[in-house]
Amino acid sequence: MMSQPTVPQLFWVEVAPFVVLCIWALAIILADLFLPAERRRVALPLGFLGVVLIAYLSIQAFEIPGNPFGGMLTLDTFAFFCIVVILVGGGLTILISPRYVQREHIPHGEYTALLLFAMLGMILLAVSNELITLLLSLEILSLSLYILTGIERHNPRSSEAALKYFLLGAFSTAFLIMGIAFLYGATGSTFLVTIAERLPAAGQQSALWVFVGFGLILAGFCFKLALAPLHMWAPDVYEGAPTPITAFIATGSKVAGFAALWHVVMSLADWQAMTQNTFYVLWIIAVFSMVIGNFAAIVQKNIKRLLAYSSIAHSGYILITILVIASVPAVRTNATQALLYYLMAYMLMNLLAFGVAIACGRKGDSNIEHYAGLARTSPLLAAAMALAMLSLTGVPPTVGFVGKFYIFSAAIQAGYLELAIIGLLASVVSAVYYLRVIVVMYMHEPSREAAETAREPVGAANSLALLVSSVMIILLGIFPFWFLGLK
Amino acid sequence: MPVSILYYALFVIALGAALMVVLSRNTVYSAAFLILTMLCLAGIFLLMHQEFVAAIQVIVYAGAIMVLFLFVIMLLNLREREILLPDFRSLRIWVVLLVLVFFVQVGATCFIVLRQMRDVYPPELPPDTIPLIAKTLLTKYLLPFELVSVLLVIAIIGAAMIARHDEPAEHSDSS
Amino acid sequence: MTSYMINNLVLSLAIFSIGIIGFLVKRNAIAILMAIELMLNAANLAFVTFAYSFASVDGTILVLFVITVATAEAAVGLAIFIRIYRSRGTIDVDKMTTLHG
């Protein structure tokens, strides 16, 4: 039965982005060892250079669709878009980091290297088409993020966040592994393509395994993506983690997670037994996430916790597209476009908001009260934050509006009118807390000490990141096809 | 049939030891029972002619990982503050019950369904699986093999960085 | 021999749910991590059982990867526990309340 395995044929151009990213990260760690202490901050610029290099290599790798490593990776258009989003997000995260890293005495070399390793995990998640590769990529991503969360060694809150993130993350990984075991048991393969091929022939018992397996995998993903019934870790981790890392967890890991979930769902979606009834589970999770996320966000006083709950709600919106893709083949293309566009939009809005939070947050202080009168003291930062909040609410002409429009129209085309309505109502609720931030910035008087103490300068890199994401939020909002027409 | 007696003995001990991991209040006992569970599972692997996995299970899992656990437990010198039953919170008990019911159901269903497919008798593996494992690992599973090395590098960097002892606060990054 | 397969899967699911319960009721971080290790062991048993039923080495190899994942997780997790213990003198998760939630 077992034929003699052969060495998979590899083309350098196809695997270059992954190999180079890995070597780059290791090189930064090594360089950090040998550089004198005062030169070590070169790590972050080097990391940014690495991201640019990977972007170039990725464009080359994706010129021709390919399946390197015997079909374990798939370089298709979907993956290309995900990698674009991830690289933009990673690049912006590195740009908003330097001041914060300097201020909190975080070791530069390890920070940058782990950030790059996390990005390696993300782009591998976006292209992996086999369950074990998917699991290992997810682990590379998660382990890097656990460590990055706890990297502020002198801050007990950072360690506590790392502990909570680690325990719940490891717990969800166990679910994922058990789910993979059952999918393997049902089909005899971990390759998603083979699983999709063998499913129609599945008998009764295999069908049962697939349901159990998919349920367990979905539970694992719900943890990782902070979807509603399993979202409890998110606010604590977002609050305790270093702010640039919070931004990275909120954006990059979600993008990669949704890309992986898309791959898994696509392999099962064409199977008749996996019809709408099964996917009503997704319906419930999406509604729960939107409702819980938005309502819990209203009472938050800390901007990082507020953004955590808001990200739970946004995961709910994004899950609608997965639901549509899974259950209605006719709308699949539209829904995938909506998914990709919203991932990009979500990434930009959140990074802008977190970028501003870093620019005006002093040590350990991210209360919303702290933003009182920001419009008076630093009008540009206030404007950027206001733009992020408006976009998160979904006000035209921002990316947030277009993204929500795409998602809800895909839902309506697929016949999920009720989901679109719930989503719209949830967005209206979300306006309450997003607009409150704007009100605090523009209407409230600055506290005396805030007006008197001079803010530390924002820094060139962070300003550049804020500028780039603001411009992209508006431009992609007006011309959405610039992004969707990339390939 | 001595083999089946052995199998059921391993089954019962594994289950009991797994229960004791959760029930015992002393963390060291928990770890010891966890090792016992792993050893029993290794025995079950052996009965299925999976000698290689059984060996890895004993050497890496029961050996290396659990020694790490015990080492940390001893290092931290944990007091026995592991109270089980009175510590249920209002909601937690319902979660536990729900999980129990869910898995009893799943288990029962599996049991019934598998009863019906008894005739599917699995063919035996060829006796020399280890060369085949090695070849498959470095051909078909080349990418995961490489990814595992990345994963371990990250774990080493991270563990060393997080657990490192602090020198006087601000100067630690020049160490 | 197939009745072994049924029993193995039942055992696997049983150990897995014991692990879940342990995760929910334990308060000591190391004990929680041990509960997670139980769950991973259960998954390994399922992998090996399925691999045996397919007479293929793929399942065996998957187990090796799962064990490596468990090792990496344990190393990072225990390092985090040590750090927490140094700063607070406890790794009781109920006392982790600096982040309110």
C-alpha cells in the first residue's frame, strides 16, 4: 500500500519568502549577540528591511501559482492577498514599535526576531494546505506571541497576560490537535485537498469523525480568533501585553487565523453532508460575537480593553463571510472578496488606533480619560484616532464602511438577511463607544497635568506608520478596487 | 488470552491514573500519575506494534518533559494548596457537567458506530517501520520537519529570555 | 483486534475529557499544564489508533510532531511560570487579578 516516498521537488523562488524570513530572524538574533549594547537598536530597522525584502520575494513567488513541498503549501491568489495584508500589518507594527521598546527596556534583538518568527507563522498559515503544517505554523505564531506578550520582564502585568494567553492558547491547541486526529481518522490523510476528495465517499462512521473533528478544530479556532463563547482571554491579554504586541495580536494573528479557517472550511464546504444545518453553529458564534463584543465594549474605561471587545465584535462580522462561503457556493467569490477586503480594513483601522495609543500613552496608562482634550494638545493625533474610530464604526468614506458593506451584501445575497440586520444593529450599538472616544478627545477639557507636561515626541517611524495607515484607510475606502484589483 | 488481559489492565490503569492526575492535591503526585498514564499509553502503542512511537513516548514524554515538570515543581517548592471540590465556582460546575455529558454522548455514539464496522480488519504494518518512518519524515513531511526545528528555536530563545534571572533592573539588557 | 480500536478511541476521549475537567478545576498553573498534557496524550492515542487502522506510517509521524509541539509548549510555559513565581511568589491562577476581567 505504501509506495516509496520521494523527495519533493523544490523551486527556490517558491520557497524563498519563507526561507529568507527564517534566516533573517535568526541573523538578527545572532547580530544582536555581537553588537555592543548601544548599537542594538538597529534590530528594528533591520526587521523592517526584512519585511520589505519578503514582500519583494513574495511577489515573485506568487507570479505562477504553485504547490511546493508536495502540495503542503499552496501559492494561490487568496494566499497572496492574505500575505499582502500580513506584511503590511507586520511592517506597520515594526514602525510603531521603536519608542515603546526603548521606553520599556525591551531587548531589541529578541523582540524583532520573535516578531519576524510570528510573521513567518502567519504567512505559513495563510499558504498551508495540510493540517500538520497548519498546526505547526499556528504553534510558531502562538509561541512567539506568548513570549512577546511576556517580554516586558519588569512589568508583572505583562507576565500575567502571558500566563493567561499561554494557558488558554495551549488548551485550544489541544482541541485543534484532537480535531486533526479525527479528520485524519475519517479520511486517512491530513492534506486538505485529499480530504476534500475522499469526503464524498465517506461512510457513516467517517462522517461522524468528520463532524467531531471539525467541531474540535472550530473550537480551537474560536479560542485563537477570540470568537464569542471562548473570547474571555482577549481583554486581559490585550490589556497586559506591550501595546505594539497587542496591535499585532489583534490584527496579524486574526488575519492568519481566518486564512487558515478559510482553508479548512473550503475543504469541507463541497461535501453534501456538511450542509447548512452544521454551519448554523457558525451562525450562532457570529451573532454571539457581534452582540457580546459590542455590548461589553460600551462599559470599558481602558482603550486597550475597549479595542479588545471591539475586535471580538469584528471577528463576528468576519465570521459571516466564512459562514456564507461554507454554505452558499454561488456567493463564494463575493464572500471571499469581502473577507479579504475586511481583513485589510480591520488591520489598518486597528493599527492606526493602537499607533495613536502608543504615541500618547505614558507608562502603563491607557485610560480613555487620558485622551481628554487631545484635540487641543495634539490635534493631529486626535484626528488620526478619530479617523480610526469612525472607520471602526463604519462611516463612509472609510475602509470600515466599504468592508461592512461588502460583508452585509454578501450575507444578503446568500439569503442571510437576518445576519445582515443583526450586524447592522450591532454596528449602531458600536457607535456608542467609538464615538465616546471622539467626544472625550474633542469635547472634554484636558486635565491640568496633561496640558502642562510636554508630550514626548511621536517619533519619525510611528508618524510614518500613522500617516500611511490613515491615507490607506481613506484611499482604499474611496477606491476599494485598488486592493481587490491587485491580482 | 493474555494479550487482551494485558490490554485491559493498561486501559484501566491509564484511565485511573489520568483521573488521579486531576484528583490528587499534591502536584508531585499529579506529575507521577501523569507519567504512569504516559507509560500505560506507551504499552498500548506497543500492543499495536507501534514500537517507535512507544519508545519516543517513554523517552521524550515520560522522560524528558516530565523531568522538566518535576524540576520546576521542585524549584518553585509549591505548597499543597490544591483544593478540588469546594473550589467550584457557580458557573464552573455547569461547564464541567456539560463537557461530561457531551463526551459521554460522543463516546457512546462512537462505540455504537464502531461496533458496526467490526469487519474492517486493519492489515498489519510491515515489520521494519522505522526506516520507512525515517524516509517519509524526510521526504513527504520535509516541511513540517523543518518547521519543528524553527519551533524549537523559538522555544529555546523564549524560555531562556523569559526565565533569565534579572540583574539590577535597567542594566540587564547589556548582560 | 478492532474492538481494541473502539476501546482506544473511548479511552482517548475519556482521557481528553478528564484533561478538560482538570483544566477547568485546577488552580495551580503547573497542574493546569499537566491537564493539557493529558489532552495531548489523548490526541496521540487517537492518532496512533487511526494510523494502525490505516496501516500507514503517516499517523506515526504525526504523533512525533505532536510530541514536539508539546515539548516546545512545556518549555515556554514553565519559563513563564518561573517568571510569575519570581515576581509574585505564587502561580495560583485565581490570584492573577491585576488585569481585571
